[in-house]
Amino acid sequence: MKAAIIGGGVIGGGWAARFLLNGWDVAVFDPDPEAPRKLGEVLANARAALPALSDAPMPDNGSLTFASNLKEAVQNADYIQESVSEDLALKHRVYAEIQHAAPDTPLGSSTSGFKPSELQQGALNPASIFVAHPFNPVYLLPLAEIVPSIKNDPKLVESAKEILREIGMFPLHVRKEIDAHIADRFLEAVWREALWLVKDGIATTEEIDEAIRMGFGLRWGQMGLFETYRIAGGEAGMKHFLEQFGPCLTWPWTRLTDVPEFNDELVDLIAGQSDAQSGQHSIRELERIRDRNLIGFLRVLKDSNWGAGRVLLEHDARRRATAPDPSPDTAAPMVMAHMQVLPGWIDYNGHMTESRYLFASSETSDAFLRHIGAGMDYVAGGHSYYTAETHIMHLGEAKLGDRLTGSVQVLGADEKRLHVFIRIEKDGAPVATLEQMLLHVDMAKGRACPAAPEVLARLGAIRDAHAALPRPETAGRHVGHQTGRGKS
Amino acid sequence: MKAAIIGGGVIGGGWAARFLLNGWDVAVFDPDPEAPRKLGEVLANARAALPALSDAPMPDNGSLTFASNLKEAVQNADYIQESVSEDLALKHRVYAEIQHAAPDTPLGSSTSGFKPSELQQGALNPASIFVAHPFNPVYLLPLAEIVPSIKNDPKLVESAKEILREIGMFPLHVRKEIDAHIADRFLEAVWREALWLVKDGIATTEEIDEAIRMGFGLRWGQMGLFETYRIAGGEAGMKHFLEQFGPCLTWPWTRLTDVPEFNDELVDLIAGQSDAQSGQHSIRELERIRDRNLIGFLRVLKDSNWGAGRVLLEHDARRRATAPDPSPDTAAPMVMAHMQVLPGWIDYNGHMTESRYLFASSETSDAFLRHIGAGMDYVAGGHSYYTAETHIMHLGEAKLGDRLTGSVQVLGADEKRLHVFIRIEKDGAPVATLEQMLLHVDMAKGRACPAAPEVLARLGAIRDAHAALPRPETAGRHVGHQTGRGKS
């Protein structure tokens, strides 16, 4: 699949990164001679961030080319995304040239403010032009507002939404076109109020940012406005909340009825305050801090299968469904997990922290248990394998962003016990090995019992195949065990 | 220290919980006969959530009493927080009664909208009344807007801010009083715009919430409005951003110049949409989901020492500074860490996931290394202890909210090696034991070397004291080791 990215700035670059890292070929057109450098920087950020959200193997990157003209960029493209400046006449000229070469290809615009009917004015094929408005950083935030007009082909819009889901996004279908769509209307409202507060000397840019991120900003990353207020209403519900707070609407709680004059004085005031607030960090540093925080938030939501985290889980499931079975039951350790070292896995030494090696091993053994039919459904039935004992050897250092694999070798198994040897490897060399004894338990009774026959059959076949493997040298070792290398 | 909480609803209850869990005695006055039940529910939520943010031992809870009148509640209080309904006449009556008994005690109001000068009208002592506006859930979100008027005693305001820092909050000093302070002006702006969008049929409550939480809401939990836009401006900075987006102010991007009529029709429309969106969850469920997500976000920020996370780290440091030294170097395992099982530590079996036992052990050994002088400063100097090998025995089950301790017994130590036995205990009984061999390394050369003399001296004293301890039964055990309990 091929995406054409028209305009290669921060937004266009974010789109390019999302498509590339999800396995699409990408052709970029941007007449700016600096475009390849700028796009390279966005792509470097994205490569360090987006894979950290995935727990399924990522596809191989697509190929990136810079086209020398619009026609070349859109040729054979399955999807076109336009992210040029917010200048309607410019957008119309670009669309005319694009549609001359590819009139029927879905053409999404990153516009923050223009309505689709405005974008479609005078177009060769208005039916294929729509708004696909993303949020910076495009490679991490899932939201894309999809706004069609009545002139759009509904089937084409649906297929575009499906493409965006394929690259991990959350297409929010805006059913009626309106200036600034939905999210930017809120941003604009807050922006206007913030300008007044700064101009009137009520608060600095830093104080305003603290008022947001120490309070309601944390709420809005996981529930929006209405769900938050629903909770505030308590068991009496939304209606109760509305009846309490409705009357405040007429109170003088905002200065929204007016717009501050946007002059040099205001610009200097804000720019100066912003420098005082954030000037100690370069923009690149701020981007890295932001991305690390966003990855953390998104992974929290993924753990709770909530909001943007649900989008990530669905994206993993979609990818896993198309991945081949991990490995056949032959005389070879079975590679059961692919992982990447995330920011939260690093300790103050700058290396992967020791407990994360056991975490990587758990991911591996969990996948193995699913493979033999003892996954979540089995646990829901009241039985599970519990780890009784583990021996870990630390053999190398994993660092941020390293790709790891986890493989399982079965050393022994009977009705109640499972003895495994797990290798966590980087570039084919072990960074840690873990020997474990697991017990099959009746969870209600809290004691060991024989596993189900179908699990034992599956496990027995693997145990018998693995019997031909050499026993790992360090199996059976205790802490401080004598080796040739030194004395205990 | 004693706090008087006047009004025991969701907000008053949140304040009570913050004070109690931070070791303050709390007296609540609320004439509602249901108040003890309601406050109990908030307190149960807080107990399950707030300790999860702390990595320093929490103080013992203070005592909670329900006062039969205002006078009794405020007697001997060091701080008074008023959270009654948003009715100015009522607040004035309450203040008169409070100040009759305690005229000089700091008296913060949770008001969302009233200015301090309005609150102070007719007061016996206006100098001690100020706005201390928190955000729900009060026990998790750090923000408290502190708004004094010119009539306030600056010293009293500073001491009130210090009290709020002591209970883990971030007091944001609002320098000029204004209706709705700072944050609620933004909330009001977004609320008005959202009401228009729902009323005009552009978007449902659910679509609006998705537009927030899938995009800019995630940004605002960790950076505010201005820092986010600073990044959007790229290396050219804030001024560049302003010059690009300034002109949009006059575009028709919001309907803020008007207020929708707040009638039954609009209430029913919103309440109905909210039911469709969130009605499958009870308010209690939504609260638990929200709290879990917020704990996750806050811990992400704590990991990166950023925003609200920095507030948490500073709060821990403050608490650690006043905590007694963990234990003397006598012939007893040294309790080095106190922990609580967090939501993210639980696996699909409902128990603490296996890698978190090693994590708890790492927290314990890190504290031990700090104790012998091999902490972060030592690592910054290029030396560190690396774990070479670990043996874990799982002996019990830890569950969500369980309090754990981690203790260290030194089994052996020489210039380069440290052999320890760590017990992770719940209610005095081990849930896991971990035997570890650590190597002292020169990090640049990547190989073992002798530790610094002062570290060895400290460690040697402990090793010699611990030599008198019985050797743990399971030390030296390998996986699958024969025991009296069964065959390998």
C-alpha cells in the first residue's frame, strides 16, 4: 500500500511516520529544500516512540521516497493526505493538480479550520476530498477528525476511516460540517480566554499551564468533559449535575464575549513569558519529554483497556490476527514474544531494570501458556499455572529501544508441573536466562492439581520434541554456584 | 495537627481524606444525616488510591470525628476548609459562626466562582479568609488555586500554602482575584462551546468526549496550553507560533459570543446522550476507572520528574526527611522498603504479577545500597552494583492494596561481591524470598572492581553483624531442588 504525503512539515511528517512504521510505502512531496531534513527529525522521534505502544510485532517499515512533483507523489497511491499551509487558494491549486493525476483516490486534508465544502469548491472530483484532521504529535495521538460534506461518496469516506484504523488511529466521524470541526473549537475557546488572562495580567503562561496540567488536564486525558461531570453529579446522575450548574452559565465566568486585540505588545508579552517558563529546554528536549509522557499515559490506558488505550489494544489484536503462528513444535526453543525496551523499563544505571527481565520472561511464558491452551479463558475457568520458583542469570545489558525476543525451552512437564528455560535475547545473543518451575493450581482451593487433558496433550508434544535439545548449561544452578570463572 | 472540614460532600470528603491520610486529625461538620455515609465512600476511594502515589512510608492516619456543631469542629483547628454550597449568603453565615469561635485560623473556601473579596464581606476577620479551590478527585489531583484579596494577611496565606504542600498539593497562587479564578474560566469556556455543539446537533456528548480524550486531553495532562503550542512553533519558537495563529482569532471558530438557553429540552438532550454513553457503568465504577487512570498518569509523571509528578517526588522527599533511619546495623534483617501493591502490579489471576516481586526486591536493595553509600551519587561517579544472579521463591499471594515490606539479610560480602537474601513480607509473613549475587562494577570498563573503601566499611559492619543470623533455609537452593515436601 502506498500513501502520498503532500506537505512535509511537523504534521505531514507525523502522517508519513505513522504510515511508514505501519508498513506502508510513502511518497512525500514538499518543494521546501529543507523538507527531507525536517521530515527526518520527525521520523526519528516517531521511531523512538510509536513502537513503544505496540505489543504485537510491528511490520517491516515501508519505503520512503521524496517525489519531485505532485503527479509523481500521488501516482498509484491508495491514500493521499494534504498538510500544506492554511491557505484556501493554495489548497485549491494543490487539489486541482492532484486530481488531474488521481481523481478518485481518497484525499484527506489536515486543515484545522476549513470545512470540507470549502475545500471541495471548484474541484474536479469533490466526492473524494474530505477533512482528516490529526493532532500533534500525529504519530502518537490517535484522534483524526473525519469530516465529509454532502458531496462526499460515503463508501470512500468509510474506506478512508478503515485505512486510518489500519495505521492505529481513531477516526472520529464529524456528522455535520462546522468551522474548526469539534476539538479545535474547544482549543480556540481556551486560547481566547488564556490570551485575556495574560493580557490583563491575571496569570502568566506558566501559571496558566500549571492550572491546566495539575488539575483538569489529567482528567481529560482519560475521560472527557461530560463523563467527568457525570461523576461529579454523583449517583443522582447527569441531570442533577446540570440542574446544579446550569444557572452559572449567565455568571461572568469568562471574557469570551470579546476578542483581545492581537498586537505586537501581546505577542512580546506571551513570547517573553513562555521563554521564562520553558526556555531552559530546547524544542527537541520538550518533544522527547512530551513523547515519553504520552507513551506512559497511553500505556496506562492500554493496561485498563480504556479510551485511547482501547484503540491500541484493538490495533494489536488486528495485527496479531494477521501474524503467522510463532513456531511449530519441533526440537527448537519456541520464540513466543517480541518486545521493545520502553522508557519506564530503564533504571538509574541507564539499563533495563532487573525486574523487567522477569517481566519480559512473563510475557514469554504467558504467550506460551496461551499457545498450549492455558490462557485467559482457562484462568476464567478457575485453573492457572503459578510460578513457584525462578532462577535468573544476567548475561548482558539491554538499553532503551532495544528489540528483545523471548523463547521457551521445556525442560520437563508432568500433570502438575512445568519446568521451563526462557532466553531473553537481543540480536540473537542472550541478555538473560530464566529457569522456572510452574505449578498447575486449582485457584479456588489454592493447591496444585492436574492440568486439563487437552493442555497436557499439547504440552506433552512440545516436551517430547524438546527432549532432543541439549540441556542449558546453567539449568540447575544456584546463586553463587561454582564456575570455572572464579570461586564462590 | 487538626483540620476542620465544613461541608462533607464529594469535595469536603476529598479534603478530609487528604488530611487524614497525611496524618492530620480531622473534624467534619455537615448537618446532612447522610454525611458520615457519603464521606465514608469518598474515604474508601481515597484509601485505595492516594497511598499508591507514595514511595515513602505514609504516616499513620489521623483520627476522624463528626462534630455536632461548627464551634466544636473548628476548636483547636490549625486549618479550616469550607466546602458548602455555592450560595454567598450561606457562606457568610457559616463564616460568622466559624470566626466567632476561631477568628484567626486560616479559612480556605472551595468556591469555584466567588472572589475572596466577596467571601470576606462583613466578616469578623477578613484577613484569614481566602479561596482554596481544589479539583475533583481532591485526594488525587494536586491543584489548589489559592486566591487572596488585598485584605488578606500575606503571612497567613503563605502558611496556608505550606499546609497544602504538606498534604501533597500544589498551591497555585492566583495574584489577582477574578471570577472563577483561572482553571474554571477555561472549563466554563469549553462547557459553553460544548453545550452549543450538543444543542445544534453537531456532536453528541460521547463524540465530544472522544474529541477531547483521544487528542488534546492527553497533551494537557503533562504540558499545558502554552508549552504545547511552543513545541508546535518548532525551533522558531513561541513568537513564530503566535504570528502563524494570531489571525485566526477573528475567524468564526467558536460560538462563544452567545450563551445557549438552558432549558429542559437541553437538559434532557444532554442527560439522555450521557446515559447512552456511560450508563453501562455505575458512578462508583466510573470513579474507580478514573482513579486508576489518574494514578497511572501521575506515576508516569513521577517517573519523569515532570509536572504533577514533581509534586509527588517532592512530597516523598519531604516525608523521607522526617522519617527515622530504617534500622540499626544489628543482628536482624534490615527493613529497607515499605510498599503498597498498585493496580498496575496485578496480573490476570488477580494477584501481584511475578515480575513485581523482583521489583519490590529491587526497591529494597536500592534502598540498602543508598544506606551503604552506593546510591545515585555513587552511580554518577561511574560505579554501581549490578545483579548477576537471582533465585526467587514464591511463598504467598499479594493482592491489590496489600502493604509489603522488604528486608535485607547480608549472607556474604567481599571487595567485589555482595550476596543478599531479601524477604518480601505481608503482615510479617514472607510472600516471596529472593537470594541475589551482586557484583560491584566499573561502569565505563564494564567489569567488576573493588568498591570504594567507605562503602566496604559500611557493608563490612553489616555483614559482620548479620553473621550471627541463622542462614535462611532456602539459600543455595536451585530450581526443582529436592525438599521434604515432594520429589523433583
